[in-house]
Amino acid sequence: MILPPERLDRLLSRLGYCSRSEVRDWIRAGRVTAGESPVHPATLADPSEIRIDGEPLDHPGPLYLAYYKQAGTVCAQGDPRSIYHDFPERWSCRRPALSSVGRLDRDTSGILLLTDDGDWLHRWIHPRRQVPRQYRVQLAEPLVENAGDVLSSGDFYLEGERKPCMPAELRRLSGTEILLTLKEGRYHEVRRMMAALGNRVVALHREHFGPYGLDGLAPGEWRLLSPEETGKE
Ligand code: URA
């Protein structure tokens, strides 16, 4: 991605290197260079030319990531079990902030997208998009016979809600293991659906979110999505 020139102090602070006021000290210390040209905090810099301690800038463009969330971690920032500990520390100072595309519960594992591109994020979570989310669910008890019909009916209500769930697709892998595909993301949706059917989720893992899967990622690992995958050239 070709990025437009940007004031050096703004660029370095939004990428989390240092505050705008510290940029002058970094330049004085010889840490910031742009080829042969002298730099100043107000220099309109081409991000691809800037070096910090001789290294190119760390992802000066927007971030688009696929991540394997582990069970036991949380999507909130500032929690000792936060997923954000799995990303470079400097990224926690980037602006705009890196955010997850929706959330998974603490006890849920699997694919989670993250980005700092707000428009891209909203495209994926907007209810109108009806992005399919596929979950592998381990249940405490064999699932009732008519579960597939009930869940796909479009007339299935979660406790305390006035709007029916969007039709969901059920595939049985065994008596107590299913694949469930939802086209919306409500709070604790799978666990509440199974509770409404008189069952209990013992393990929940998201295998796909839209076209994205884990594709060989290990728990806690992430990878950058390519421009072909994001549609962002
Ligand atoms: N449904 C749940 O119950 N939990 C999740 O994390 C995702 C979907």
C-alpha cells in the first residue's frame, strides 16, 4: 500500500514509537533517518523512506490480522488475560487503536480478526452483512432430535429477547459434537441457544468467520492478511 506523506512527528506518534514532543529528541539522538535528507519533526515524510535505528517503520499502513484466540483469554484491553498481550507491545500505543472484529467469550477459542481500520471492521460486523460464523461445539448431553429444525426456523427466541434468532445451520458430528453456523453475533449466542435447548456447552471453538479460517495458526498466533484477502490494495 502506498501511503501519502505525513508530518514526521504525527507519523511516529500514531505508530506508537514516541510522543510527538519526543520526536525532536529521537532526531537529535540520530535514531530517525530518511535517506540522505535531514529530518525535522515537521518534515512531510514518505513513510516508506523513514528508518528508526536503521529499521523501516513497523507497518505504517492499516493492520488487518487473523488471530487464534485461546480459551481463557479476553478481548478487552487492560486485563492480565487480554488477547492484546499476544501482539507487539508498541501496537498498544498505535492510533487508531487495534480492535477485534466483534468478540469471543473468555472460554471460546478460535478465529478472530483484528484491525485498526474502522470502516473495514464495521463492514464485517454490520448485521445486514449476515457474515457466517462457524462454531464447533462440544455439548454436555446429546442434542435433542428436533434441534436442527428449531434452530433453522427463524422463530427461535433467546431468553429475554424479543427478536428471533436468524436461522442457524446445524451439522451433527456425533451425539455431543456439532458444527453450528450463525449469521449474526449476539452476546453468548451459542451458549444461550444450547441452554434454551436444555443443554450445556462444554467447549466452543470458532473455525470460520466469513471466508477466514485459522489456516495452520497455532493457539495465540496471528498473521497479517494479504491485500487479496482484505480487498485493500
Ligand atoms: N457464542 C457464544 O456463546 N460465545 C462466543 O464467544 C461466540 C458465540
